[in-house]
Amino acid sequence: MGPPKKNRVTLQEVAKHAGVSRSTASLIVRNSPTISEATRKKVLASMNELGYVYDRVAANLRSQRSTTIGIIITDIANTFYSDLFIGIHEELEKEGYTGLLGTTFDLHSKQDRLISTMLEHRVGGIILVPVSGNGQETAERLQKLDIPVVLTVRELPESDFDYVGVDYSEGTQLIINHLIDKGHRRIAFIGGRVESSTWTERMKGFRLAHEGKELHMDDSLVFPGAINKQAGIEAAEELLKQHQDHLPTAIFCFSDLVAFGVILGLRRAGIAIGKDIEVVGFDNVPESEIVQPPLTTVSSFARQIGTEAANLLQRRITNTGKKTEKIIIQPELIIRDEK
Amino acid sequence: MGPPKKNRVTLQEVAKHAGVSRSTASLIVRNSPTISEATRKKVLASMNELGYVYDRVAANLRSQRSTTIGIIITDIANTFYSDLFIGIHEELEKEGYTGLLGTTFDLHSKQDRLISTMLEHRVGGIILVPVSGNGQETAERLQKLDIPVVLTVRELPESDFDYVGVDYSEGTQLIINHLIDKGHRRIAFIGGRVESSTWTERMKGFRLAHEGKELHMDDSLVFPGAINKQAGIEAAEELLKQHQDHLPTAIFCFSDLVAFGVILGLRRAGIAIGKDIEVVGFDNVPESEIVQPPLTTVSSFARQIGTEAANLLQRRITNTGKKTEKIIIQPELIIRDEK
DNA sequence: CTGAAAGCGCTTACAG
DNA sequence: CTGAAAGCGCTTACAG
């Protein structure tokens, strides 16, 4: 943990140097309006001269406040999540909060450890993207906390938390309807953990779109899996193996990241994306515009989710009583490279 | 900042509940070996029952230690930096540190504010990607700190800090030599801030490669700029406008992110990437494999930089005296889609 | 505005 | 192992 540090200039020393009391100096760092401009300037000058750094940690300990927020997401290397993080971070910064970031990589053990670490560091609240799968114990643990928790992206089963997310069912219907309207009849669904709300909701939309168009849904074309590029590559290979004599004409991917893997896997097998098979994604990450052909996808407005989640958490911190809020953002179909 | 919180279970209460002294309880949370197994179990049981959460902040204040590290990078939405962050974070986690993340977006004002915030939160050290441009005041400020600072990716001019980076000159030579060997004679250089060490070093490599092959270097083909997709798009447009009757045959981009923008800009102008003009990048971000044609680039091993930086910082925290270390990682040419 | 006192939750140091 | 005391750097509350 490193050796003890010394030599921090204290408020006491500043006060002495400026010839005022510690109380006055304390009022000044906290921007109290009761202090005359003259003494304020004098004290600020002393701070500058001595190189004073406000000890927010000590202040928070004494006043039982917190200026840090725990942010627990799945994978910062996924631009969906880095955008989400930026949204959260920018909003928190405005209010003077600092974020403690942790990534779970969708592992329960990491999530548990991160929550503990955040609590030990006295965060004033937590914004969490829960890991996929049964979150019963996690939900119970979070309910007991005496700090507010806002969930984003995924909900926790059978629990009642503040939540900001996207209407995944609606988003999936939008894009599947689009595919069907283009003439596709056999559509695969690749990626996502069946235990997570984000998968079941997409599945619901997938089914609804099929039913709405009175189309048969082929369960053998559904390939759940992890939500990253590698999983996409593997799923594409598996799909090709299982259905080589009767390939689907379109593939709906759980996320753009999965779609990139699928595209890579298909390409390696010599399949022409956009001609032999159409691939679509979900999230509208910046890279979806760069791949060739550009990816048709659904925007899930990661950044906006972040902003809303941060605001919701702030409201909850200052206003602890009320009923939980659920903010559901409406997704938007992003059609690319249509001729 | 939120209202005061109450009801935190203290070590005192745990001690009372378990029938031991506060000192004993304190020794137990710190894993002292002098405590008998029986009392340890008894106390741990009490902690569990009462829902005790160790207050690391209070402990750190008293013992004048820190378990947090400030991490200041440029832009987490750039996968180069998110990879760097993951490398840092995983390494710090092993040693029980928590990271405070801030992003500067290459702005001096943000950087200054972030450093202040980190100090106020009593970080035990800082890992910093300095913003481009004159860093004289920043360097002086950092030198005065009584906590260790490790720079990564970019160095600060005329200063002596611990540093982990890549041999950008060598990387640039590798890829420019490759282009020249393929027959290219007019090569543009797009992106990067001329005030930053990362640009001057690439420029050095760019020049050396030309000189080595006894080739004329055309300064009018050098387009410095920001390091993101949008800047790449704009630079590509500018390049096309200025050199429409005599286009370069290849474009070396400051980073993959810039390359993606350039590719987009050229494509919009109807230029066939890989045929009319060859585009190459720097960093080898995951997406470089997905674009079509796949991007030839130079791997700068972001994750490894992160790991090394975190390790270097830890060494510095425990071993404050020694001379500064400079760790330069050798880049690797990644050739893609060669027929 | 000052000044003295108490306290946030812990660790430290020490006599027993 | 215990127990009492002091202190990390701040804020709080209050009498003056």
C-alpha cells in the first residue's frame, strides 16, 4: 500500500500564515459568503504560497458526505460502454463528483468485489450495469445498502431499483421488421446471455416481429453467447457448420460488437456480407459506420443513458424518499448502405 | 454534494458486539497474524452479522497512506486508451489499489482540473497521458508534488519523469519503409498535434524512412490535426481539395482512429481505398481488423504500456529514491490484406 | 469574524 | 490480547 506520506499543508497552517482562525479558513474553502472579500483574498494568497491542497477526504469523513460515485460497467473496451461512461462522467463532474470506475467483464466475482471496494471507499452512490444471470443475491445486497443505486442497461430480476435503459424489444422489432420488409424470411439471432433481461427483451421483440408478419421463427437459428467479437466469430462458424445447406439470409446480432465478430467469421469463410447474407447489429457504436458495408443497426444512445443515469442518481441522493423511477429510452433504426 | 449519511457500523461497535477491544478488531481487519484463530472468527462473525464495511478512507487518513491512484488519459472512447486503461487497472487491482479515472480530451483546462481533483482525493500516485502542447507549467506543477507521477504515451518537454511509451519513430519507419518497398513514392501524413512528442517522433521516423530510401519528402502532404475520426474526415477532404490533380498514392495516419476518419472521407469522395490510395494507421486497435480492406498498421501495445506504467508507479511508491526510468516498447508492423 | 472543543472512523504506540 | 489516549485533516456548533 505504500509508505506513509508527510508534509501535507493543513488548513491550520494556512490560517496561521494568513493570521486568521482555522474556522475562517474552513469557511473560505467552502465558499461561504459570510467572509469579507479582503480576508478571503488574504487567505487564498496564503494557500497559494504554501501550496495548500484541500483534503476532500478528511472533509467528507467529518461531514459524513461523499463526493465520489462508484461506476460499475461490463467492459470499457466496448465503445457502447465507454460512451455510457462518458455520459455518466460528464454529468457527475458538473456537480463536483468524481467517479470510481470498475469493469466486471460480466463476472459475478468481479462485481461482488467491486461493490465492496466502492463501499469501503465511501462512495455516495453506485451506478451499476449488473452482470448477466441470476442476480438474486446481488439484488438483496444492493437493497440493504444505505446509499442509492441506479441500474443501467440491464435490470435485476424480481427487484425494484431505479433504472435507465433502452426499449430493447422495440429496437429489435424495428430492425427485424426492416429485414422482413426487405424480403428476408430466415433470420438468425446471434449473441447475448439468455439469463439477462437484455436478451429476453430482444427475444421478445424478435418473436413479436415474426408474429406480426405471420412468419415462422426457426429456433435453430438462435445462437446465444457472450457479447464480444470473439464470441461473434465462433457463433458465425457454428452457424455455417449447422446450416451449410440452407443458410439464413440475414443475421441479427445482439450488439454491434458481436456483429463485427460475425462479419469477420463469415468473411473468413468466403461469404460476401451484404450479398450472400445481410448482417445487422444493435447499439450504433461509432465503428458501425466504418465497416464495409456499413452496418445497419439500432441506436441505443449509450451516452444519453449515461446522462440520465447520472441525473437520476443525483436526484436520488438529494431526495431519498420517492418511488423508484424507470427511464426507458426509445431506440432508433439506423439504416445504412441501402441502394 | 448530497446530505449526510448515517448508520455506518463502526469498528467500535463490532468490537463491543464481539466482546473484544477496538484495538483487536482493528488488528483483525488488517490481517494481523498475532490474533488467535478463535477470536478472529468471532469478530468476523460479528462483522457479518452487523453488516460492517471497512472504512478505508478513515483508515487511510489516519495512517497517511492511500489506496487510490489517479489515472488521467485523453479519451476513453478511443480503444487505444481503453486498452491502456484496462492494462493499468488490472495491474493496480492486484495490489489493492482503486483507480480514479479522468479524461482530458486533450484540453489543458481539463487536465489541470483533473490533477487538482485527484490531489484533493488523496491519490497515492498519478498515471498521466499529458495533453499535447507546451507542458512547461504542468511539468513544474507535477515536479513539486509529493506523490509519484508516471507519464505514459506522451512525454513532457524538458522534464525528467518516469515514462512508459512506444518507439514512435521506429514504428513510423517500419510502416513507411513498408509502403516505399511496395512502390509508393508520394506518401501523405495526416493527424497529430505538432506540439506533442508523439508527433515529432513520428515525423522523425517519417523523415528517416524517406532519407533512407533517398526519397523526396513533400511537406505539402503533411496535415497535422486532432486525433479523432472527425479530424480524419476533414483532413481527407482538405487533402483531396489541395492535391486533386496529383494525389498521393498512400496516406500514413497518426493513429487508427484518424485512419478511420480518412477512410470515411475518401470513400465519400468516391475513392477506392486500397486501390486508388492505400491508407495505413498506427496503434492496431481491435477495429483495424474489421474495416474493409483491413488496415495495415503498427501495434503500439496499449495494454502492455498500461501494465508497465502501473508496475513502474508501484515501484516508485514503495521505493521513492531512485533515478527515473524510461520504458520504451518496441512496436510491431501489422500487415493486413496483402495479396 | 474568532477561539476552544468535540468528533468523523480509523491507526498508532504503549503500558499492562 | 486489552484499554486509554492521541491524532490524521477537516467540519460543526456555539459563545463571544
